Amino acid sequence: MSALREALSNLPGAVFADLLESDDAYLLVVDLPGATAETTDVRVESGRLVIEARRDKDIPDGFDYRREDRSLFLDAKLPLPPDAVGEDASAEFDRGVLELTLPKRSAVVGREIPIEEA
């Protein structure tokens, strides 16, 4: 999980993220102010979690940008923890906060295979 923690520390300064862990899952909480579920894409590719988000901003009539410090386009590729199951991930987006749950693989080392008598 240290690779994921390190990758989170390298996110742009306008993006804040928390990583939580339970026995069954990881919870990644990412603040994406101004982004919405429609302007955010989250997927798993080749063992990496890919988050792309953009903030839509309305420019009032008669105004042009002279300086823009509130831009947000996030294109993050984060390594999945080795015990995370990316295919079973789920996400919620509420008021600019993305909550992504990454279940962990079962801790069961093996299972018994029943043998039927022929």
C-alpha cells in the first residue's frame, strides 16, 4: 500500500485525498471541488486506478480570464494495493467528494474441493 500512499502525496496541490483501510476494503476519499459525477471518470486498467476529473466553470458574460488559479483537471494513475480487487470497486460522488471503495481479496488461503464418489 505504500506505493499508493506515495502516489497520493504527488497529486496536485488543489486535490486532497484520504486513504482509509479496514479488514475488508480500502476507502479512497478524494476532494474534487467543482467536479461532478458526469465530469469524472474512474476505472481500473492494468493494476492501476485511473481517475480523470474536470471542473466546469461558467464565465460571466463580458469577462475574460486574466489569471486562473482554480483550474482543475485531474489525470491520476494510482497503483492498486496488491490485495485490492479493482474489478469489484464501487464509487459514490457527493458535493465534489469522490468515495471509492476497493474490496480486498479474501484472506482465505485455500479452500477444500469436495470429491464426489463415481
